Amino acid sequence: MKKFDWRNIRLRKVSIEDLNDRLLLINLYATQAITLVIGLIIVYLQKNNDLHLFDLSAGWIIVVWGGLFAGLVLLADVFAGRWVPEEVTDDGGINQMLFENRPLWHIAVISLIVAVCEEILFRGAVQHAIGPYWTSIVFAAVHVRYLKHWIMTGLVFSISYGLGWIYIRTGTLLTPILAHFIIDFVMGSIIRFRRES
């Protein structure tokens, strides 16, 4: 078995033209792993009851609030797609490259991993410390590729604030995780099947 040499790992800034599918997936999964680890460390240091984060006692309320919020976001996206110029919603081609050739099951896996990792960090850890408003500012800033256009930055901020609100409303992290998953999965699927049509 070949031994892995950690010294061969190089960090560098990469443009969209330099990305291939393998490098894109490595970056995606690595950043999500880092996000998850940081989120779990912060939750642990806050002595926040991490089992409470995944409380199922709200029952169907989780599905109702998660589904309703995701539906509103998707409706807003359709609305924005009709009246906002395409260059304003451009993320540099990252989403297109990530989803356009991906099988549906892989879009679901990516959406689930991103939803779980980001919600543990932002709603479970950061929001617990600084509240939904400041968490949403951090969330929008972390999504750097959208910062070029104020409409996309405002949309990302609003989605984050809404995810924080439904987390407070239901008392379980499962609600924003479900909403985040539905939003990413549907948007990824739209990108995937738009290519086929």
C-alpha cells in the first residue's frame, strides 16, 4: 500500500478555469468537514446540549416549518429569476460546475452534507453565541462568491435569518437542516435537469 505524504499538499488560490470535477469535490468535502469540526468544537465549548440540537419532540412541526420555509425560498428564487438579470445571480459558475453532470443521488448527498455541516456551525454554534442577525451577516460573508452583487448577498442573508428564525421557533436544528437540504437539493436538481432540456 502506498504511503500518503502530507508534505505534498499545497494550498493555493484556484480560479474557476483551473477547477476540474475532482478538485471541486475535494474542496467541497474538505470545507464541509472543517465546517463540521469547527461547529462541533464550538458547541462543545459552549456546553450547549448537543443532543438537544436534534430534538425530535416537535414532531411534524419540523417538517411543516422546514418545508414551508424551503418552499418560500424556492418561490422567491423563481420570482428573482424572472425579474433579476442573470449576471446578478451569477456565482462564477461554481453551482453549474458542481451540479450539471451530477447524478441525482449525488446531488442529494451533497445537499445533505452541506445542510448538516453548515447548520451545526451557523445555527447550532454561532447563533447560540451571537444571535440570528449577526450569524446571518457571518453566513453571508462566508458565501464569498455571492458578495459581488448586493441582491444575492441580501438573499443569502435573508435565507440565513429565516433558517435561524425557524430554528428558534421549533427548538430543534432538524428544522433548518431539512429546509437547507430541500433548498439545495431542488436548486441542484434544477441546474442538473435544465442542462438536459
